[in-house]
Amino acid sequence: MFRKTHVLAAGLLALAGGAAQAHHSRAMFDLDKHVEITGAVREFQWTNPHCYIQLTVTNAKGEAEDWTVEMGPPHSLKENG
């Protein structure tokens, strides 16, 4: 599940656009793989250095899974609407 979360986060960061800062590496993300999830938002964390969305997602087996989506910093999200 940890890997799925990071793959999703990479996809969302790629969609968000913003320029990557020199000290941030994307080496751990597969930027060619996109994952689409649908779920209920449990919590939104508007925090530095990154914002997070906590989701409850139903998997293919009908079981509830917890997902965490990591996004960019609050100022970048605000600038991108």
C-alpha cells in the first residue's frame, strides 16, 4: 500500500505542474504509471512542507483500504488554484 500511495502522489504532483525544487528528487516515483482512485476523503492536511489527503478507498475485493496522497506545499497549491 505504501508504494501505491507514492505512485499516486507522483501522478498528482505531475498533474499539478509546479517546478521541482533542487533538493526534491522524483527518483522513487514511476512517473509513467498513473493510478486512478475513488474514495471518501477522511482528512485534508494543509501543512508545510507538504499537504496530504487521507482517503478510504474500496479495493477490487470490496475491502476498505486507507490511502494517503502527498501533494505539494500549501503555497504551490494555492498558486495553482
